[in-house]
Amino acid sequence: MSTSFLVTQAQRDLLQAQVSLLQATLDYQSSLVSFEALQLAPAIESGADIGVHGSTVVALPAVAPRGVFRVQ
């Protein structure tokens, strides 16, 4: 009975390790896609912010000042 239990635990641990490996591989591939998209993005003006939406790099809109410092 003990051997069956130990084999089951070892199989569970192997499966968890395989899932972790697949998740790490997926995260790595996703990071590569984002990096490549950023490398292919058009040049933007100095001080502008950019973001990644899916596999597309987009310029983020400038944040308008609020409160006392509104632009007139």
C-alpha cells in the first residue's frame, strides 16, 4: 500500500512540474512576442508613453492635468 501511495505522489509531483514548465514556456513566448512588437513599433516623441495591447504597441494618450492646474 505504501509503494502505491509513493508512486501516486511522485506522479502528482511530476505532473505539477510539467504544468509549471508549460506555464514558464508560455510566459517566455508571450514576453518574446511583446518584445518583438516593441522593437517594430514606430518611433515616438520624447516623453510619450507606450503600452502593449495584445501584440500591438500603442501610444498612450497624454494625461490631462486636473484640478487647479487645468490647461486653459
